[in-house]
Amino acid sequence: NLNKTYYNYSEIMTYLDYVQENARGVHVSQQVIGQSVKGRDLRVLKVSRSSNSAKKAIIIDGGIHAREWISLASVIWMMDKLVFNPRNDPDVKKLLKKFDFYLIPVLNPDGYEFSRTNDRLWRKNRRINSGSNCVGVDLNRNFDYKWNPNRGGSRNPCSTVYSGTRALSEPESAALASFINSLMGVDNGGRVQAYLNIHSYGQYWLYPWGFTTAYPVDRLDLDNLAQVAVTAIQKVNGKRFTVGSSRNVLYLAAGGSDDYAKGSAGVKYSYTLELRDTGAYGFVLPEKQILPACEETWAGVKAFALALAKS
Ligand code: 0X9
Ligand code: ZN
């Protein structure tokens, strides 16, 4: 049913265990990198060719924004393809020769559950903000590279883009930041080559920066691999994705995890993907579209990672 319905948090956790138990010929391990505000585990699933593998790494996360359900579904789909396909898919075989994959399907479990049970369009986490009746911090405004509520965030707890009282004030963003840093640190020799932060909607493949109109010095490298990805996406169902820097093709927004991964942690290929659609259904993408959306996203990610392997 992977491609037919949107799983809830506990179904996703059960699925992670299933993947780990049933993996054959690839190695799967799980790690808890922290807890949400309400104490839910933030899990990472590692897929590699062998145990204790310490190859170059690709980190992919979903569900940083609660209402963007297709983002979680796409990360789950990627796990499935990486773990259960290597025998049939020579590309996956190639990728696992070169990379370890770290997949985080639900970065904001409290917000996700709230969007399922109370408010379909909830975006933030579920932080109780002191001195306010409004709940939640926008985790994608809370990272500490050029954190600035005045640049596309907000100091108002009632705003959907509330940046928080300070950078990395939230356990969810702090957990991801320290996880990326741990894989980039001296013990790990800067292993992370790519970081993909998956969102919806709009059909974009974005690179830094979000906090300024200026481009990273290696903009062309980032642009080239993004072009490879969107070309592959278009071949699947004809969907066109726009490539560019967040600030220049979307809007100003400081404190994003993509800017953090590149600016603070030093991950060269850091991107934000905005999956389907372009507004017809927006965040409320029908379940009928899970399959085609996941297929095209996976084609893009695969083409990107294959190109990265050669770069
Ligand atoms: O605003 C966001 O956080 C992202 N768009 S969404 O509609 N899914 O909320 C875009 C983030 C782009 N990256 C940065 N601005 N750093
Ligand atoms: Zn988002």
C-alpha cells in the first residue's frame, strides 16, 4: 500500500522496522537522532552495501513541514527502492557501491500527526510558545546559518513562518543539525556529499541561498546536477521542475536546513526539492498521485546521485 495511501507516524515507524528486518543483500540500520517536542523519536534509516560502511554519504529528509505529505511518501518510496531493488536495478547497485544513504522520513512527527488529525494545513512543529496562545515554530526558519526572522521568517509566534526565539531552539532542527555535523566532522572525514530536503509544492529543484540573492561560488556545479535531475524527472510523466537558487526563483527565507547544510556544515550539494503539483491541489495532493509523484522524484534523485558519483 506504499504508493496508495499516506502512512501515519506509527505506520511509518513500523515500516522502517519491516525494511530493516527484510533487507537482503544490502545493509540497513536505524538510529534515533533525537526526539520531537512531544517526545516522538526522530529516526534515520541507513542503507549501505555492507555493515559499518563509511562511504561518501547522501542525506535525504522529508516531513520538515507537516502538511507536505507527499514529501514523506517520497522518502519512504526511496527506501523501498534502495533496499528491495538492488538486484533488479543496476543503477541502485552502482549507487550503493559509491554511497551510504541516510533517510529521514519524518523530521516533524508532531506537526505531521496534527495535520492528519486536527488541521490538514498545519506547517510548523508543536512547540508551546511561552507568552503566546499560538503554537509552533517553522523548523525551516530555525537553522543557524544566517538565521534572521526579518528575512522571510517572523518574530511573531502566530505566524506560519515563526523563526523561533533563537536559532536551533527546536529539538527537531537541533537533532538534524547535529546529525549532519556528526557525519561531516573530523571522525567522519566530511562524508556528506549531498543533502536533499524534500518539500511540496511547486515543482522546483532549488539550491542555496535562501537568505540572499547572491549565489554560492560553486553555483554552476549545483546548477548542473540539478539540471540532470529535472531532465530525468520530466522523462517520467512530463512534469517540468524549475531550477535555481531559493531566493531568486522562490522567495527570501533565512534559516532553512539547506542553507545550514551548505553554509555551516559544509555540504557542497545541498538542495530543496518542491514536489508536485503547481497549485491545482497544492499541499493536499490526492493519493492517486502518490505513485506518479514518487516515481518521478526517484528518477530525479537517482539521476542526480549517478551524476554526483561521476563528478
Ligand atoms: O519556505 C520554505 O521553507 C520552502 N517552501 S515551502 O512551500 N515547502 O514551505 C522553501 C525553502 C527554500 N530554502 C530556503 N529558503 N533556505
Ligand atoms: Zn515545505
